[in-house]
Amino acid sequence: MLPVVESIVLRQMASGDRLSLQVYKFIGAQPGKKVYIQSNLHGAEIAGNAVIHQLIEFFLTINAPDLAGEIWLVPVCNPMGTNERAHHFSPGRYCVYEAKDWNRIFWDYEKQADDLVAFTKSQLHVDVEVVRQNYLTIIKQQFTKILEKINSPSCVPYTELFSYKLQNLSLDADYLIDLHSSTDKALDYLYYFRNREDSAKYFGFDFGILLDKYDGDAFDEAFIKPWLALEACFKELGREIKFDMEAWTLELGTGMQMNPDSVAKGVQGVKNYLAQKGVLQIPDFSDDTKTHEMTFVSSSNRKKYYAIAGGMIQSRIKLGSYVKTGEKLYQILSFNKEGKLPNVIDVCAQQDGLVYDVATNQAVNEGEFVLGVIS
């Protein structure tokens, strides 16, 4: 099947050039869920673009009856970040003009939902799908007010304009998948939200990190947080509800690289997920995630290690290693300007855990990131 391809203008530059997004919409013959998938929100995190390309090639081979609902794919979703360069490096993590993380700029309805309890009480005996439509209507009504600011003579900063364009595409989705990579070197894993462990297994990753603490400004958080708040409010009022709405961030290995293994894991994971959720309806589709064992940990159990002195990192433990408390993680070869000989400083683990993320640069200033351990 062929997609509907739509281009959306993002920004006019001082030179007169315009930056745009391209959206590929695969629309099935059967009604169903809307899936929104994007990649490259951070400029150096490019593996997701290869994942989306391979997904597009796969969807071209299926027929419309094989798809229930629709899948929207947005590769290179942040051209400002993608095009940013500093010598050989492709940072693109921050909007340098506004000094904001590109993934900490999104609109979270839950922060302004002062009438959530009243709304929940009014929906206590209403069908779940009707509740979803009623709540989504309110979210959309509040979201349109952003457009009023954009169209006003004073306009808004670019990060607000940009976040509006992305969220406008995804606001009414059922399942949202945001494809990322580490800024440095990392394993493949995913972030998920409470009560979604069963669905997380469909991706076939070895471990997932529960976001148990978050502020709602990230893309996946802003999407799902209002619905989690509504679920919690229903529970407090005596009704158990779980909306079939999910948000995922897939972390696909190392930044500035399209690692083939990470890309393959992302492609297979997304296909498995879509099949298990009933979006892909291909009878002979093979899936080995039903019996997949996955380790779940909480984001609050992450421990990041920052350099206790400036110098060069040596003898660093390998990515993917399990460490015990007190075991050496790395050494800092530290120089000085005090007429003394260089010295070597051992840094040891403060907790047991898995080394899941390590810095690319092994020359560090005091206080810069070296590695991350999660338990």
C-alpha cells in the first residue's frame, strides 16, 4: 500500500529558506487505532530515521486490509537540531537560541486541568471509550488556544511553535512511539509508564525503565500524563479504568550512528508491537515476544557518575557490564598546574547495577558525565 505524503512548513529562516516536516500516513482499510511514530527529535540521535525508513519499506509491501487504523511516521522531526554542527560533532540537543532541551518543551494539559475531579465525577458511569472522547475534546479545546497565541501579532518563541506543530500531529493518537538514541554510547532499551509492562514486552527489548518521576515536558510524557492523571482520579473515586493509550521512547544505542543491530531491534520491535496491538493484521506474522523475559527498573534507581576531577578517563568498565558496590568503574588520569606529578584516581560503584550509558568523550572537565548505572 502507498502512503499519503504530507509536507508541513515549520519555519522560515532569515535567508528565506523554509524548514519542513514530511509525514507518511499509511491508512488501513479497516477502522482502528492511530499510531504516531517520530525520530530524530535530538539532532545527534539518528538511528530512528533508519528505523522509519525500513518501516516505510515494509508497509509498502502490505495491503490495506492488513492494517487496522492508521500509522503516521515522521522522520527527521527536528531539522533545526539535525542540522546543528560543531566541528565533527552533531549535538542538536538544545535550541541554542533559547537554551532549551528540544525534548523538554512540550505542552502538558494535566498541569492546567483544574477541573479534573469534577470531570471524573461526571464520567463515573460512562463507557470508557466515551470518556476518552469527552476528555480528548477538552484537551483539544485547550490546545487550540496555543494557535491563537501563534497567530497573534506578538507570536511565540520558536520552541513553542515547533512543539505545537509536533503535538498537533500526535494529540489524537492512541499509541505514540518516539525514537531516540543516547547522546553518548548506550544499550538498547525503552522508557515506559505505569501499568504498561505487558505491552512493553512486545518490543522485545531486554530491559525497560519505568518513568516513575517526570515533569511532563518531554514528548512522551506530555502525551500520556493527562491520561494517567485521569486513571488515577477514577481510582480514587472507586472505579478502575485503564485507557488503551500508550507512549514509548525507544533508546536505540549510540548517538551520531546508525548501528545496524540497534536499527534492526527497533524495526522488529515496532512491528511486533503493532501486530500485538491489532494494528497490523497479518496472519502469518511471526512474533517471539510473547515469551520474552524483560527486566524492568525504575528511573529513580538510575545513578549517574560525574567526574570528581578533570582529566582523562582510562580503564573504564565496558558498556553492558554488571557491577557490584565497591567495584572499580573507571580511573581518572588527572594532571595539574601545581608543580606536582600527575595522579590516577580510582572511582568505584556506589551501588550494584548495570552500566547502560557511557560518555563518548574520555577527556572530561570536573563535573562532566562519565557513565550511568541502573539497578
